[in-house]
Amino acid sequence: MSSARRERVPSLDAGSRLDVFLARREPGESRSRLARLIGAGGVCVNGRVVPASHRVRDGDEIEWRLPITWIEPTGGPIAESIPLRILHQDSAIIVIDKASGMVVHPAPGHNTGTLVNALVALDPGLRIGDEAWPGIVHRLDRGTSGVIVIARHDRALRNLQAQFAARGVAKRYVALVQGVPRHATATIDAPIGRDPRDRKRMAVVSNGRPSVTRYTVLERFARTSLVECAPETGRTHQIRVHMASIGHPLVGDGVYGTVDERLDRPFLHAAILTFTHPDTGLPVTFTSPLPDDLRRYLEVARGS
């Protein structure tokens, strides 16, 4: 991998999107490759990871590292050297603060640039569980940032899978939703399945899988509310679907609500994850603060 590059944003480039700024400095790289690097947390603005849509300012310090090094392992996902924010690692687990924009595992249309690609480069021996998803115990949507735990050996994988299945893992998400929920705290108990009108979406449907989300309103603003969501089950898009089902879709969620030009993803962050360590048997908690894009949006909401 090449050495890091640093550059101050000149006044001429102030106001440009980060991916556009980077493309001007790296003419040999495609925009999609640069966007993938940004989404993986490989580009920092003033020491912080921001989305590709971030507008750079005069004097900002941009730091990045190219090219991404590709390694072909003996089988399974391609190992790809992508920067990761590691909250904790030991012989049993790796805990990552996933950046928004990063897909967790390879899938059609996302064969590279995923968390799994980064993990098999970080730990070449990570070949447990599903060959395509080594070590993966749970997932976060591409647009969701925050804490995710990875198993490093078979016993840890089975232990964590059992904890998730038994609802023994406490997950806390921070979300900004449209409107003000009627109740300060409530439980949404509504089955989720494929939307019969659009198979790419999920929906509350009578024949869906049991799904439970508890939420608490943390702050109320003029047109939005900050809530903490605690899903007791782990369905695809569960929080997004459940909050939309009660008339309060997530801000920035163009699938279950409306697009917000000021935010290029749903306002959803996996802030806290608590589980029993598979080796020590002791409870452990990992936290992640709101990333810059959500923090800035929240500051505007507070001032509205």
C-alpha cells in the first residue's frame, strides 16, 4: 500500500464534494473506486471519516491512502486492505465501528469493498462459518453506521449466534424520525416480511416473521424526534420498517420515507452493543459516538 497523502483544500476547490475533490487528485482511479474507499473509511477530513457527499471547505486537511492492495486468498472472498475502525480485538472477537456506505459482506453488485473483504485481509485465517461470510454473526445495513462484532474462531461463532438467537444481545440504535411519536416510550410488535407490492422492500405483513422493537423518545424538535431503538429481533430493515409503520419513518430514508438532500443515508446509528464475551463469560459493552454527518444534521435539527 502506498504512503498516505495529505493536502489542504485550496479556496478554488471549496464547496466541492469529497469524491469530486479526490477524483481531481487521483485521475488514474475511477470515481466508483474512490467512493468505495471513502465509504470504507479510507479518507479523512480534518482527521474524521465523512461520506463521499461531504462538501470540503477552504483549508480542510484531506488525508488518503492509495492504492488499495488486493490479495487473492485460497478461496472465499478477496482480501482487500481497507482501513477499519477497530474498537476491540482479541483471540475470540473483533469489534468494528462500521462506516456508513460499507456493505457487510459480498453480494451481487458488491463483490469487493465490503467489511468481509477487509476482515480477511486483516485476519487471513478468518475462514469460519459461511465461506462467503466468514465470522459474520449479525449485519448492519449499508447505510447504517456503528458497532458490529465478528467471531474469530468456531466456538466464538457458535456462542455469539446462540446469544443472538436467544435474544441475549442488547442492541441500542440512535435514530432521527419524522414527526413526534405519541408515546414517550413504546413497543412495536408487528411481523415483518417481504412487501408483496415490491419484493425489494420489507413491510409489516400478517404472514411475516415475529418482530419486536422498543423505542424511547430522547429529544423532540419542531418536525423530528431523536429516538433510541432497541430491536429484540433482527429482521432486515426492522427499525426502518417499524418506525415507518407507525407514521414516523427515519429521516433520510428514501425507501420507507422520503429522501433528504442534506443526508445521503437513513439517520440510523448502532450506538451500543452488549453481549457475553464467548471466551471469558463476562458481559462486555462497546459504544460508538454519532459520526460527523449525523451529528451535524442533529445540530441543525436542534436549532430549528
